[in-house]
Amino acid sequence: MTDKIEHLILEQLRRLDQRLDNMESDMSDIKLRMTATEEHLASIMMSVAGINARMDKLDNRVGRIERRLDLTETK
């Protein structure tokens, strides 16, 4: 009787160990994907910052053009 119980317990422990191994593998994959997502997001943020810098330069240039051509409204 105790042999059966021990066998059942060992079988359950093996299954549990296998499920934990699968979870470890899945978690490793998730970490890799999260890192890739974070890197991609950082790249997008850098691109947006570059676009904003270019827009600021263009805004300054347009402002100078407007002043030279007296196109600005006086307040």
C-alpha cells in the first residue's frame, strides 16, 4: 500500500517538475520578448525626439521668414 502511495507521489512530483520546467522556458521567452519590446519602444521614442527637434528648427525658420516678410500679426 505504501509503495503505491510513494509511486503516486513521485509521479505527481515528476509532473509538477515538468510543468515548472515548461513555465521556466515560457518565462525565458517572455523576458526575451519584453526586452525586444522595450528596445523597440526606446527606438520609437528616439525617433520622435528627432522629429520634434526638426519641427522646432522648422518653426524657428518659419518664424524668421514671417518676420522678414512682415507676415506676423502684432499683438
